Amino acid sequence: MISREKEHKLTVIYFYICDLYEKELKINCQRFSNNSKPEFTDQEIMTIYLFAGYEQRYFQVNEIYSFTKDYLLSWFPKLPSYQTFSYRLNLLTGAFQALANKLIGSFKPEDCSKLFSIVDSMPIITSGGRNRTGKVASEITAKGFCSTKNMYYYGCKIHTMASVRLGKIPFPESMIITPADGNDLTTFKQAWGDNIFSKVILGDKAYADKEYFNNNKTKTQDIEMLTPIKGIKGQTEEIKQRDKAFNDIFSSAVSRVRQPIESFFNWLNEKTKIQRAMKVRSTAGLLIHLFGKMSMAFIYLIF
């Protein structure tokens, strides 16, 4: 049994998923087999996954299944075996991706800045260590280095562009997944470079490219990228000392404004344990881990 308050939340999530499934999600997991209308529905699977993570903080599939079997069987009497549940869940990667995008787009807070945005990335680790080999989801993972944690790892990255909110954690505008060896600046150019206008963007030194932004984007799209100032090779010590005070103050100001993006990543990881994907065993499983956890984090917005 679960409390009446939790029953209410379970019901709200279920009806929200059912409504959205009929309007948008079903095209991402359409079936054309004889089993196109299974007794245990996709809507029920998504509801169980989201509720168990959001409300009970169960993040592994086996934990979610065990909780459902022990406490929610009266709500979901057609619950299949664990193997079938896990298999069916992995078929819903497209639906969870669409759901995450819908939640982010539909519940954007009114205090989000229209002018200022922050960009950064966080590592998703499927295997840690310099000498380990990544054998899981090799189509979307690679070996990378996280300078913040000073570690080598196998996995992928979540690149995020988020709107600045005064005194609050920034809210994501868009989130992109790439292998861990993907360059942050290259990802920005490919994912967002031609699609945003009239913005001031704050990033770390990885996004510094004066030629790209000053010559192209400032004139054509009114984009300005602000990053901490990088040292210039070959610059004389006299010039370095002359510019040091300005460079330090400017770099500190940029870092202070963009620091909340780290708070957003910490919040996302605290809510879902998304960063640690060591137990994932397939590409579909990793995608469910990523998009499912994003949906899990933002499902609270419907309340």
C-alpha cells in the first residue's frame, strides 16, 4: 500500500502520460505487429518508471520492478515478468526522449531570461579509469576526460543550454547527448550555432572562438559569447602584466554568472543519479537511462 498523497501523484502522472501518449508519444513507439495492443500498456510502463524514480527514488530497473510488484500490483495487475518489463521499457527510448523535450518546453518558468543563456556539459560515466575499455553502447559512447573531476572515463556528455534565472538554478532550453570525446565548441556550432538569435551566451574557456563569434555570429545573428579570457601563446610578460587586472576581473565576472549551471547539473544528478551509468548493458538501456532520468527529474513540474 502507498499513502493517499502518493496515490494522487501516481494518478496525476498516469493521466498526464495517457493524454500525452495519445497526442504525441505513440508515434515514437508505434507497433505494427499482432501485439500492437498489449494488455500491459506503454503508458503503464512509463508511469511506473517515472513514479518510482520521482516519488520513491528507485533508479535501477530491478528496484523499480520490485517496488511495483510489492506495492503497486493492485494498480497494475497485468504486470509482466521482469524480463518482459525490462525488454518493453527499452523499446520506449523515443517516447521518453519526446517526453523530456515536452516537459522542458511546456513548463518553462516565466522568470527565464530571454537574453542571457549559459552553456556547459556534464559527463555520463559508463566505465571509469584511464586504461579501461568501453564495451557498452559503443555507438554513442567514447573515451573522454573531465577536467572538472580530473579523470578519464568512458561514456557520453549531456550538453545543455540553459536560461539564466536571477538568484535561481538556470532552466534548460535544450539538451544534447554526444559521445564523451565530443568537443564542446563543435557541439555548440552543430546543435545551436545557426538556430539562435539575439543572445548573450556565457561559457567556459572551451567555447572561446573569437573568429567564429565576432566575425560571423555577432553580425548575422546578434550572438555574443562571453568566456573567461584565455592566455595567448607568445605574448610578452609586459603585456600579460598590463592586462592582468582587467582579464582577472572579467574572467571572475563571467565565471560567477555561469556558475549556477553547475548547480543545475548537481540538482539533476541528485534527483536521478543520471551521471553514474555503470550498470547499463546496452545502447537502448543507456538511452532509457538518459532520457528516462531527464523525464524523471522534470516530471515534478506537472505538480
